[in-house]
Amino acid sequence: MSNEVKTHVLNDLIAYQEDAVVSRTIIDKKIGTVTVFAFDDGQGLSEHTAPFDAMVQVLDGEVEITISGAPRTVKAGELIIMPAGEPHSLKALGRFKMLLTMIRA
């Protein structure tokens, strides 16, 4: 097993796919996950809740994130915390990529 430490360019870890949402898990541990997503224009995630806080960092483009009925536009270079137990949804405003970090502890 290699312990090689590598650097990565987040935007290069995942590619856009037409009419799709694509994800790639970077870290998957008992205490949390880090996942990069690429959303094609108009794609999204329907309203749902999560039992843990989730941090969304937008890497490219922009997204409308609705938390408890209040929409917010989040752009590349910005981040937002989606509180545990609060209903939230996402809709791509053009193609966008994000890094999602969920901490379970």
C-alpha cells in the first residue's frame, strides 16, 4: 500500500456530463465524507434533510441552494453551511461544481 502524498486540482477531479449530476468521493470515513460534484445546467437535488451539518464550497459556476424555504445564490469561491435537520435543495444556475463536506461527529 502506497503512502504517496499527492496534490490535486479540485476542478480537475470530476468532469461535467450532459444532463447529469456526477459525484466522486474523495474521503469516506466513519466521522465524515468529502465528495466533489459536477452538475450540468438545470440539474439539481430535490428537497431533503440530512442528520448532520453539511458544508458546500462552490468550485465553478453558481447554484441556487434553498434552505428551509429561503433561496440563496452561491458562486465559485463561496461556501455555505446547510444545518442538520433543515430541508434543503440545490439547482444548478448553469454548470457548476461543488465540494461537499459532511461531518458526522
